Amino acid sequence: MQIDANLMQSLIWAAMGCGFTWFMTTAGSAVVFFFRKDRAVTHRIFLGFAAGVMIAASVWSLLNPAIEQAEELGQVGWIPAAGGFLLGVAFLMALDTFLPHLHMEGDEPEGVKTSWKRTTLLVSAVTLHNIPEGMSVGLLFAMAGQSSGPERTAYLGMAVALAIGMGLQNFPEGAAISLPLRREGMSRGKAFVMGSLSGIVEPIFGILVVLVSTQIAPFMPWMLAFAAGAMIYVVVEELIPEAHLGEHSNIGTLGVIAGFVVMMILDVALG
């Protein structure tokens, strides 16, 4: 099967962008070799920062482009933005309901009953919300590949900004999975590997999205909003509540604000 030159370019970009986000997850997971224990305050800052990045990315990198592209296609901008957003929420809610997983500070597993170990359930929870992150990066690189001239430059800038933002939040996210796994009694080496593998779904889903991008081109605004809805669901359902557990919850709040500002600057500067 012959691959179109633009599709090949998008695949290369997506592989590099999502490869970077996975690398940052791996780098964050390596923190387990340097920290003797998982500090609750650090954990809340990490989660808050990740939440802030994802909120800003959902608005500037996904919803705004979804509305703009829908209008360019002659559609009513808010319809695919709102519809896709709600579908993304529904998709993640379904995964959250059926996929066995366990939140970091939780005691009772969620999803269907399973014999999975507690450590496997912890990794499953993080892997769950890495899926929309990979999709988001892949979608923007696909849009860049399908465009030309100034429009391609704009989409490529947004894609690079999103990849950098996701990578930045994946570093603390990697630490936020490997350190609790170590706390659960897992060896440092295994905790590192499991933390790294939790991010492998990002390049997988990023590349898959690019491969089907030519078939879903008319629905790209819906897909962008879908990814935004999925990420916001993760933020509201998991990251922000866990970032505010215990005392001194303002630490988690400051993490959210820092992440939001960093992602906003990246998107405005590069987009």
C-alpha cells in the first residue's frame, strides 16, 4: 500500500511528538531512583500541574481549532465543539466504568471486578487518561499534514506546543505513578518500567489517529472536541480531586494554576 507524502509526514511528526511525550513519562518515572519516599505534597503538586496543562490544552489546542475548522467547513462552530466534547466525556466515562483501575489514594478498585493486583490497577488508572493525550497530539499533527502554507505552519505550531505541554505534564505524571508503586512495595526497577509503560499508549493512539485521519477529515472538528472532552473528564474526575486530598490543598491549586499558565504561554507563543 502506497502512503501519501502528506500522511507520511504526519506520521513522522506524530511519532516524534508522541515519542517525546512518552520519553517524558519515562524520565519522570526515573525519579523513583532518586527519591526515597513518595511525599504527599510533591504528589499533589504534580497532579495539579498536569490538570492545569490539560485544561489549557483542551481550550487553546483543541476546542478553539475545532470551532475554527468547523466554520471553515461551513458548519456551525459550536455544534461539533459541544457535540464532540460530550462524546469524549461519554467515552471516558464508559472506560472509567468498565475498565478495572484504582486511584492513587483509593482503597476500592473501580470498574468491573477483576483479580488484578493493586499495582496493576494503579497503572491502569494512569494509562486510561493517557489515551486522549496521545489522540490529541496525533490529531493536530494530522491536521498540519493535511494543510498547506500558513495554515500548515499554524497547525504545526499548535501541535508542537501541545506535544511540549503534554510532555511537561507527563514528567510529573510519570513520577506520580512510579513513586506510589514503590510505596506499594514494588522494586525501584519494576516501578520505573511500569511507570514508563503507562505512557506507551500515547504514541500508539497518536499514530493510529494519523493513520485514519484521511478517512475522518470531515469529522476532524468533532475529533478535536472529543479529545478535549476526554481530557477534561480526566481532570475533573481524577486529577483535581486527588490534587486536593488532605491538608494544605492550596498546594494542588497552585499546581493547577502553574500548569495552566505554562500551557497557555506555549500555545500562544508557538501556535
